[in-house]
Amino acid sequence: VQLAESGGGSVQAGGSLRLSCSASGSLSGINVMGWYRQAPGKQRELVAEISTSDDQTAYAGSVKDRFTISKDSAKATVYLQMNSLKPEDTAVYFCRAETGVRMPYWGQGTQVTVSS
């Protein structure tokens, strides 16, 4: 499985960005897709995740009501719509695919920078 993120960039506080994660390879075993982020000097943390079977979602408290995760199964793509961005959202955002039977797959990350 290969994951490729795109859509990062620089934006002012209050702005919006949409991240995309395109998956390729053997995708049938993937049961959860997620977005994580890592700010300088901090641990990587879960931002949002979505079940591939029933579209159930979960969000970190810090982004709930501002970020929305969604997927387009036909395009094998997961999105993260980020609204009302804050400087504390600045981080490298990573896409992750879980199968439950092996270590998860990770993308290379995309930088999001929010200026005040």
C-alpha cells in the first residue's frame, strides 16, 4: 500500500485547506484511514479517522467542529477539510492506513503552516 498526501500549504488564521490522501496498491485489507499530525518538538497525534466499512468518524477534541474527514472509495482517496485554522494547527500532516493485521502504512506527510 502506498499513500500520497497533497494539499498542504501556508494560510492565515481563520482560513481553510483541504488535504488529500491517495491510496494505491492492495487496499482490500484496509479498515481505517486516518490523518495524524506532528508539530515541531511534539509527538505525532491523531487528528481524525474514518472507517472504510461504515464511514464512522472520530476526531481529536482540538479539531472537532472545524475539521471534517471524508472518503471517496471510487477514487481511493481520503480528504481532510480544515476550516477556521489556527496557528496551533501548524504541523506536518500524515495519512495512515490500518489493516489490523500488520503495522499501519504511512504517507510521507504534507506541511500545513498557519500564520496569525
